[in-house]
Amino acid sequence: MLKILLMLIMMFPFCFMTNMFWMVQNTLFLIMFILIIYNYFTNYWMMISYFMGMDLLSYGMILLSFWICALMLMASYAVNKYKNYEKLFLLNLLMLLLMLYLTFSSMNIFLFYLFFECSLIPTLLLILGWGYQPERLQAGMYLLFYTLLVSLPMLVAIFYIYNNYNTMNFYLINNYNLNYMILYFSLILSFLVKMPMFLVHLWLPKAHVEAPVAGSMILAGIMLKLGGYGLLRFFFFLQILGFKYNYWFMKISLVGGVLVSLICLRQTDLKALIAYSSVAHMGIVLSGLMTMTYWGISGSYTLMIAHGLCSSGLFCLANITYERLGSRSLLINKGLLNFMPSMTLWWFLLCSANMAAPPTLNLLGEISLLNSIVSWSMLTMFLLIFTCFFSAAYTLYLYAYSQHGKLYSGIYSFSMGYNREYLLLFLHWFPLNLLVLKSEMSVLWL
């Protein structure tokens, strides 16, 4: 584990050299492939070095982090092209990746908390430094205060655990079953905001709409997964309390999923639509996870990885049209089928992945989650039916409105995508469909 960490740290000097933008990206892909070769993970902790270790849960998340970060560089070509502080951008991105790597690989609860909070700062800097509108300051504050405010009880809870059980190691605490209500709420709340659960999701659309493409990709791809990852880790020793109180959060998530899907149907901003769809998907993930059944836990893990790739790809598509037309409004982004014919295929493929069409990993995750939630209570069937139907409806709305219809009169030519953009979209879509063939990784890890 430390060797990967050292490789990451040794990349920092690249940020200060000229014309090293693609070098950093290639090195990230190299580390990624080295990690893929290490593929021998079970549900036990492996490769333990000092406070770091990996099991299958961390492994998938770390792979996703490296992959999305490498693709973020590919999507942020404009930063390099117009010399928009590209060295600081690289430094910020590597700091963010370092924090995410440490979060996912730390075995100590306190260090997990520390890096969990640290990952917020580079994200904030991304939004404030490279965002688009002046409202990005407000969005940054929302992000910061929502996350920090609810994290403080978690810190106190961690110290309480250390005081009573004399350990902060995940592996050792799993032997205990904590039964203390305030402790449960303190530990869980921070992750629910990060997920984000309905009612505490308001920071997400704001942050997405104001963030640059790299910020949106990292937010949708990995930052939302931090919440799910934390819950998966912490529910191992909060089982008794989970059975008592989880149903509250499940109710909120399922009803929230339907309401957010309806909100999606009246969005005119491409990015806002994709951001709200993330909230709806995470609602299902949260409900499945909260059932604490085998299906639910493995399904939530699967859908988190699938959503990370799919949502990130959709944000890339929204950005590609934004770079051409200078607007994200669906009223102007009409008839793109005439404007960028080849890009429509990628819109179709990623939209179909977003509504969980086979053979994507989203389908596998959603089937597992539907199984787990319906087995928990038959009454949830109605909410799930609506969520799934509206999920298909707003994705179809996004696709049909953006690709069909009359071209906006201000556009009087057609535009091809660059090879870089097609490669970027391919690298989002390909693992999404390929991972289905190796799905036991995400389903048989408990």
C-alpha cells in the first residue's frame, strides 16, 4: 500500500514542470494498471502496511478513484489549452487523489475521518478556482458547511469508541456490536449528508452546477461514494442499532427518490438534471444498504461503482456540448443530432446506462437492490415502481430533448468531437459494460 502512496507523492514535482499535463495522466493510468494486477482481494484485509490496508471494498473504490482522476485530466483539456493555472490544477487534483486514496485504504477510524474531511478542501478549491459562475462561492459554502457541521458529532463518537474499546482499528471493532442510540446517529449522519440522502441533498445540485467539469466528475464519481463506503464499513459494528432505526432513513430515501425524479423532469439545465438524477440513484443505494441484507450490501457496492462511471460520463457529455455552445440550457442544446451526429451514439449509450439497461453494471446493482428492498417490505414496491419508471422517464427526456428537435438558430454549422473526447467517453462506458463479466468481484465479497 505504501508503494502506491509513494508513487503518488513522487508525482507532485511533475505539477511544477512545464508541459507535464499528459505525463501526469499517463502516470495515473500506469498506477491504475499496477493496481489491477494486484487483483487477489478477498473480504479480509490484505497488503497491510502501517495504518493502511485493502480489502475488496476499498479495492474497487481506489480503482475508481484513479480511473476517474485520470479521466478528469482528459476532460479538462481546456485548462491546459488556455493556460488557466494548469500547474495549480494538477497539484490540486493530485492532492485530492492522495486524500481519497488514504481515505479508502486507512484501517484506523480516526485517520479515515481525517482524510474523509481533508478530501473536502481540494474539492472546494476546484469549485472556487475553476468554476464558471460567481455563485460558486455560495455553492462552496454550502458544500463546506453541510459536510463539516454533521461531521463533528462523528469525531466525538470516534473518541467515545476509542475510550471504551481501546481500539480504532476497523478489523477489531467489527467484533463488537455497539448499542447506543446517540452513537449510531453521530456516526451515520455524516455519511448520509455525503451520500446525499434526500432532505440533506441541497448542497449537491448547487456544487455540481457551479463546478468545472473536473469538479463534477470527482463529485459524482467518488465524493458521493465516500458516504456509501463509510456506511458499509460502520454498519458492521452498528448492526443492532441498524435493525432498530434504519427504517426511518429508508422511508426518507425511497420517498425522496420519487420526489427527486419528479424534480428531474422539470429541469432545463443539463448539469442540474444529471446532478438530481444522482440523488435519486443514491436514494435507492442507501435504502438497499440500510436493509443490511446480503443482496442489499453487495448491490449498493455494485451500483456505487456503476453510478460513478455512468454519471461521470454524462457530465463529460454535458461539458462537451457546453464547450461548443457556451450554454447548458436544454432550450439551446436542442437538435444535437444534427450538430454533432457522432456524439449522439455516446449520449444514447450513457443515457441507457443511466436508466439501467442491460448489459451495464447499473442493471446488476439495481436488480440486487430491488430484491433486497422488496424482501424487506412488500409495501416499498409502489415507491420502487415509481422511482424506476421516472428514472427511465427523465433519462429519456434528457436524451430526446437534447438530441432531437429544431436546432437553435444561433448555430449555423456542425461540429465533430475530438478523438480525445471519444476516448474519454469510451473509457467511461467500456468498464461499465465489461465489469458485468466479472461481477462476482462486486457481489461475492461479503
